[in-house]
Amino acid sequence: MALEIRDLHVAVDGKEILKGVSLNVERGSTHALMGPNGSGKSTLSYTLMGHPKYLITQGDALIDGVSLLEMTPDQRARAGLFLAMQYPVAISGVSLYSFLHAATSAVRGFGDRSARPARGRFNAHLMPMREFRKEVNGKLDLLEMDPVFLRRYLNEGFSGGEKKRAEILQMALLKPKFSVLDETDSGLDIDALRIVSKGINALQDELNMGLLVITHYQRILNYIHPDVVHIFVDGRVVKTGDAKLAEILEEQGYEWVRQELALGD
Amino acid sequence: MAERYNTTSMPSISTTTVEALSLPVGAEAAGAIADLHDEPDWMREARLDAWATYAAMEFPRKDEEAWRRTELSRYPLDDMRVVFSGTELNGIENLPPCWNYTLAPANLVSGVLVHCNGARTHATMRPEIADQGVVFADLHRALRTHGDLIRRYWMKGTTTRPDFNKFTALNAALWHGGTFIHVPAGVNIARPFQSLISYDADGGTGLHHTLVVAEAGSRVTLIQDRVSQDLRSAVNAEIVEIYAEAGARVRYISLQHWGHHRYSVSVQEAQVAQNANMVWVTGSMGGGMTKEFLRTNLNATQARSTMAGFSFPYDHQHVDQSTYQHHKAPNTYSDLLFRNVLRDRAQTVFYGMIRIETEAGGGTEGYQENNNLLLDDARARAIPGLEIIANDVRCGHGATVSRIDPEELFYLQARGLPRPDAESLIVQGFIRPIIERVPLAHMRDRLEEEIAERFWR
């Protein structure tokens, strides 16, 4: 039961960005992936989720032994993968509530529209409203979010912190087996970081989630404690260790890693 | 005085007659309709005058601005017929079941009026609303009881007049089936009236005429929908006239679900008096080709109008909307927001005009926005226009044509929504600002469902 990444090579516009990434994130475990800007961290997260811009030239990515590569992004989500995005997209006119209702229903297998009876009621295929509403309210409490949020259009006019909370709210409802958190700590003040991290930890306990925390800074790792830390430079994992590695990195900076590597060569 | 037609030589219509008869458009048909409904002389004359106008006019030419982008030669103009349905009052239950969805539950509306093939098939109104002197009736019957009132308002608009074009002349001569609302001064009708115009396979040419008169300080909403089951191509030449007298508030929700064989020209105009407020919502989902002239005249100070519209053509559907916001007095306000979504090889044309007359200077504001969202090989054209002859006014207009943002699509798919559901959600979000203005959750849900269905065809 793992998210496995095997020797993944990815190119964007003909340029190789990931140069052979291998990771094995077991369910229930937390891996941190730390690297400087431009090292390809976001490329890895988008590639795992199936963004069409990224071309896999070699390698594989599997969820519980099943390859993700032939799956569309929605199939990957339904297979249990979640990506908390660094820059969530705003969609005007679509309320957070109706979006969450549609997405939760899709992921939980409430059937799609194509299977709906010809003259069935609109949304008849979705999760029952009352049940869903109750569950959402519980998750809003967990993330200390005001229910008025639900009436706002998806990410439109949300502050940085609100967007990140909304991402974790989605995670809470979609109940993934594995989550990739792409710079979830960026744009969060210390209070928001604490609330978001508390939410993530609670969800990991609840769902026995495997977590891949992608971050530039060590800060979030004070709240979400990693079992394994990988240092990621220039499209590769260059060093793997335990939580102490993150602390050394925080003290010494990425320059230290580069020097270590140069010495190692 | 026009010659009276001998009713015995003409289709004799009674509630027991079942066979449908049809006549080609012409003076004979005009007289037959007048006879059938025992219309007052002024209407009979108006019909025959209009027929003379029709006969003297040419069909619009392609080099006229309003017809430059809509191919009138595709309209089946050679085979226009007036159909006399033998049956009347045969009940809402006799409508094809697929049409019933257009009607909201009876407890949510003030009254329902259904026409099929130009004949009234169903009419209800809450007694407490009738008690306030409100008339919600088919126009033929209303002519007998409120003939003088109707005559005062009859076809005196800028576009809703017999000689505006050949189609308004045709309607003036041969209108057949009509919706009439009269709300006395100060009467406030909270729940909407609902009108359904329908044509079945024997339907013939659509010649419906709608007249709404909201007296001073009154308040009324009309939801009007249109459906047809045409086996062969048919023309629709329709007129809607709305009068919002001083301080009145009128909402007109105009929906269109014509079958794909129906080729329509619909001329709709509202006259807005001092301190009155006119709210339009227009939605075009059906029709082979649809040409709409939608006009608001702001005739006195503090008159306000909001025009909102959406269309979602697919396949080879064509929707052409000419809108006109005409400011004739100072301190008048109008805004317009039309949004179109196009699939397959569909086409839309939006030609919007704001005109502010010299005497309308001083505090007047007019705005207009047209946004188009394209999928597949569809094509949208937007031609906004401003004619401002006054000083001290505020105006703005804009038009956009865009496609679905792949990042939005990815975001929704990454949350487990299959691509058609993701597209549907984005499109619903795009049209939301219009749908929000439709009264009754039932109607909004129906429209959203219809939009979603187009992604699972």
C-alpha cells in the first residue's frame, strides 16, 4: 500500500525537468521533499496528478501497485490521489459548496451523470444533500472556517490563507489515500499554518494517509513531522534521511547540499 | 371597413371540433382569425392594414445591418401557414409530457396560460389575484373584455409596429394566440405568471403576440417559455410588447426552447415610464435559427432597465440578438449583460446599441457587456455600439470571446470530476450571473440541468 515513483523522467516543452525520481511513500507515513526554487518540485506534483503539460519520457508512478500514467486526472483523484495545489485556480460562478458537493460525489462513486435516468432530477446522482451538509460542517469546524465560505465562488477573491484552507477542506471531503502538499505553507501566517497543519494531521490519523509534503522551508515540518526527508535538487532526490536532515538543511542552506554533492562526486 | 368573411365558408371552430385546418398566410387567413374570435372592428381593420403593409414590403436584405450575419434565405418563407387547431381547452394533460417540465409547480405561480398551435389549451389564475382586477388571459378573449385598453397600447412601439419589418407586419396581420396581462395601478403580484407557447408537428407558423401592461406602481413577473416539435421547417414571427407605467416594476423572463426546425424572428420591446423598473432575462436554448430584436425605451426620468441574457446553441444552431437601450430622458439607467456558450459549429451574433438622446443628458448611465465562451468550432461575433448625443452621461461597453481555461479544467478534474462534468461546471459558472436572475429555484434548476445535459449528449 504505497505511492511509488520509479525512475520518473519528465520533460516540459522538450526540456527535461525531472531526471529520474524514485520515492516510495507508504500509507500512514509522511515524506518531506525539500528543494530550492526551480528544482522541479512542482513539476513532480503536477505530473503525479496528470497535468497535460508534462510529458513523461521514462519511469512510472503507481498507487497501490496500479500505474497512474494512463489515467486522466479525475481517474487519479478517484483512485485516491490528492494534490493540494500551490496556486489553486479560481472559478467564477461556481460556489465552493456546489463544487465540493459535485467533487465529493464523483470521488465517492455516487455515479456520474451519464448513468442518470433520462428525466431524473438535477443532481439526483449526487450525494444526499443533508448527509453532505452535515459532513461539510464538521470539516469546516476542524479548519476553523466560517460556513459563509461555502457560498463564495471557488477561490475567487480568497486570500492566500483562505485558498490553502479550502484546499485542505477538499482533502478532508475527498478522503484520499495519498496526498501531495505542494508548498501548502507558502502564504500562510503562523496562526493559519498551525490550523492547517492541525487539520492535515487529524486527517492523516483518520484516513491513514500517505503524505508527500513538498516545501521550500523547514517551517511546516515543525507542525507536520516527517518520517523521511528527501532533498531535491535539479530534478533528482540527492539525499534522503530522517527528520534531522531537515534541521541541518535549515541551518546550513541548500549551498551545503551542493557542496556535499560536489565533494561526494 | 374590411369585408366580413362568411363564417360558414370558413373553418367553423367550436370546442367540439377536432380536426385542424390550415390556411396559407394572407388576407383570407386574417379575416378568418378575426371571425373565429369575433374580434372588434378595429382589430379586423388593423389586421387587414397590416397585411397590406406586409404585401408591400420586401423581406429584409442581406446588406441591412441587422441581417448581415443571419442568412434569411434559410428561413422557409414560402410555406407559411396559419393552423386552426380544432381543439380548445383540452387540458394541460394533453400536452406532450416532455413539455410539462417547462412549467413550475402550480403553487409557486400566480397563473398559467398554455397555448398550442395558436389556441389556448389551459388557463388558470389564483382567485385572490383575479379579485384584485388583474387580467391574465389569452389575447383573443381579452379583446372582448378589454378591447379599448388593448387598442390604446396596440403596436405603437419603435420596433413593435406593423411596418418595422416584414415579420412584424406578418404578426400584426395574422397574430394567432396571444398572452395578455393587465395589472391595475398599485397592485403587487408577488408570484410569477407563467405562459407557455407551443407548437406540435401540425403547428404551422408561430404568430404569438404578447402584451403586458403594468399600470402605475404595480409589480408583476411573467415567465414565458417556447417549445415546438416540428417535423418540417417552420417560421416563427413573434411580438412581445411590455409597458411599465410610472413606478411599475416588471420582470420578463423570456425562454426559448424551439425545436431545431423552427426559424424565428422575435421582436420584443419594453416602454419604461418615469421611475419604473424593467428587468429582462432572456434565454435561448433552442431553434434552428433565431433572430431577436430586444429593445428597451427609457421614456422618462428615473426609468431603469436591466437586460440579461444567455444562450447555449450547439450543433448548427444560430442565435442572433440585436439589443437596443434607448435613453430618451435624463437620469435614466440601463445595463445589459449577455453571455453565450457555443458548442460544435454553433454561431451567435450580438449587436448591441446604446443610444442616449440630447434631452437624456444629465445623470444618465448606460452599460453593456457581451461575453462568449467557445467550445469546439463554434463562432461568436459581437458588435457593440454607442450613440451618445448628450452631455454628462456615463457609458461603458465591452465584449469578450474566450475558451475554457485548461488550468480551470485541470483543477476540477484533479478533484475527481470527469471532463464533461468539469466543463459543465465551468459553463454553469459562466452563465450563473444570468441564471441567478431567474425567479423560482425550480426554473433555475431546470435550466442548469439542461445545460449539464448538453455535456453528456
